[in-house]
Amino acid sequence: MNFVIEGGYGLSGTIRPQGAKNEALEVISATLLTDEEVTISNIPEILDVRNLIILLEGMGVKVTRLEKGKYTFKADDIDTGYISSDDFVRKCSALRGSVMVVGPLLARFGRAYFPKPGGDKIGRRRVDTHITGLINLGAELDYDEHKKAFLLHLSGDRQMTGKYMLLDEASVTGTANILMAATLAKGTTTIYNAACEPYIQQLCRMLTAMGAQIDGIGSNLLTINGTDRLHGAEHTILPDMIEVGSFIGMAALNRSSITIKDVSYANLGIIPECFRRLGINLEQRGDDIFIPEQESYVIESFLDGSIMTISDAPWPGLTPDLLSVMLVVATQCRGSVLIHQKMFESRLFFVDRLIEMGAQIILCDPHRAVVIGHDHNFRLKAGNMLSPDIRAGIALLLAAMSAKGTSIISNIEQIDRGYEDIDLRLNALGAHITRQ
């Protein structure tokens, strides 16, 4: 499947971000912790989320779609045979989000397979934090040669028991997995150097609504007092901060004026300020963001006059998922910026496509790229591209929308994994995107 993009059209109007993909994968997996009904609203109906829901249904979870984006989940009749089957392990290995079911399955059923997860081709993604944390709670680890997967299990009548642990990295998914398992462990679990992203905070709030006892929400020190069982609850997912950032960048690339509705501004952290460093004027209007049309976007320098550096960092630092978008935006700003992607060593390789389109970028190494902006004096040229991952895919789509001529992006399944009906929603603003 391809996107055919005719570039160069101005945009206008309003757009609303979908529910947050990363939060959805966590809270949907958390429904496995109870046999009672859990209702979740604002679920993004994207490929990764749909595949996770299909995986849960295969386990025996009763899933009901009440309306667009609103579902109920009831995990009262889990097929324990299926969650040990080759088919289950194979499906998990193809879906990055499946890593989130490990903690809940281990806590509730004493057994969970942990295959090497699939997903984006953005370099190594360590799972040591997940496994080490679950072992600290009492799980044993074996390797199943037949299934090519780790097996985490509790032997005999052994029970998961709370423990103090200092995580080796502030892993978002690692924190979520350990957190979910700890809610059903005996005693108190303390997680230091925990991730504290808004989506982890949201997971904590949903678990609390289900009866969990969690202190330190919003900090990097979480204390969980285990309970025997959790009950049903209702939960609403936050807007996706990555979509919000993508739309800010889209407006700047196309020198257009748009309004982004209902962004949950308080949960965007440093994202608006990072775009302001690229010279983008944006206004908070209640819970909306208005981006006015500008002739030029001037990249700031540091106070000593040195080149601006934009890099990712654990929350409340900048999420790495937006660096690809910010890099593309910088190609049309005035000035220079160093983009430093610290977490994934393959995420910047897509810049080769941008260089072919006429962008002035020096790829210093797998983690750093210097962008010299064109200040919209030279438009990018259309080209044929392949989407290597979700975030590079949306960045290339935004680049193609601002380019001169007609571009083709293939492997758009990667974009569909993270962005719901993105072609239809952008066309409503004036873009010319055709799905073929």
C-alpha cells in the first residue's frame, strides 16, 4: 500500500488528535489483571491497537465495541492453553505492544512467554529492564528453544512478592510491566528511576481506579502495595502528544495556519517550547493550540551564540518520538540545529531520503545530524520513499506535503500502525494525499 502525495498545498482549519497510542497499549493490557469489566474511551483505532485487541480476543477476553473509540474488556475466561501456544508466541513476536501483556499474565496466571518483540526497525530495543524487574518480583526465567522465547513463570505455589528495585534505565514499557505485575504481588514494591511520562501516570490512575494502591504518581519513585484482586473501572485515554507535535510541525512546513483542538496542554510538557526553539509561534487557547501562518521560522541559538541542540531525554525531557518530525521541520527553518537522537541508533537513517529531496543535512553518526535550514527559499523535491518506522513515516509524509511535485511513500502500514486515517484527516485540511 502506498501514499501518493501532491505537495505544495496550503492548509487551514482545525484538527483533533487521536487517543494516545502508547497509553492505549498499556491500559488495554492492564484489563488482563481483573476478571471484571473495564471500559476504556478514546482508544485510537490504529493497526497496533487493533492487533493487540485481536491478541486479547484470542486469549479469551470478551471485547465489545460500544462506539468509535470506546470498548469494554472482560478477561473472566482466559484460555491458559492458548497463552502457552506457538500461535500466541508467534503473534506476540510480530507486535511490539504485546510486551505489555507479560506483566499482567505473569501476575494473574503465574506464567507468560516473552518473545523478542517486533515493531519498528529503529535499532536495538533492550528488554532487560522488564525481565530483571519481573525476576525481582519472584519470577523464574527459562528459555524455550522450540518457541524461541523466554518463559517467565512462578514455580509451584510460589507467589510474586514485592521488593525494592532501582531500574537500570527509566524504561516506559519496563516501568509499566513491573508496575502492573506489582499490583497483584504480596507486600510492597518500590520502583526507583521509574518512568514518569503522562501515559505511565494514566496507567497508575486506571490501576488505582481498579483498586490498586500506588503512591508517587508523577514521580520517578513509585510505591505499590499489592492487593489480592483488582476490580472493574472506567478510563479515558489522553490525546496523543506525538500527533500534536506532528501537526505543529506540519503547519510550519507548509507555512499554514491551523488549530489543534483538545490537546490536554498540561500533559504536553516541553514539546511546545521545543517547537518554539525552531522559531514556530504557537498560542495556547484554552486547551487548544493555534499555529499562525509565518513567512519565516528562525531557529534560536543558545545564549552564548552556539548552535541549538535538540535532543531526547526521559520525561519531562523531549520524547524521542518527535525528533524525526522536528528534524524535517528544521530543513525549512532559518539557521542550523543539531538533532541528537540518544535512544535508538537507527532512527536517523531516514535522512538519506530527505537529502535526496534537497535537504541540507549532515549525518554525523547514527545518533546525530546537523540540519542547515533552507528558510523556505528552496522547496524540497518530490521523491519515492519507503517508510522504515512509524515516526520516520509521518516525518516523510510531512516532507512530501511541502515538496514540489508528486511523491510516493510505500510501506505505509508503518504509518497506519500509529496514525488513524491520517490521509483523510490531513486532506480535510487541504492536503492532497491518495491511498493506493
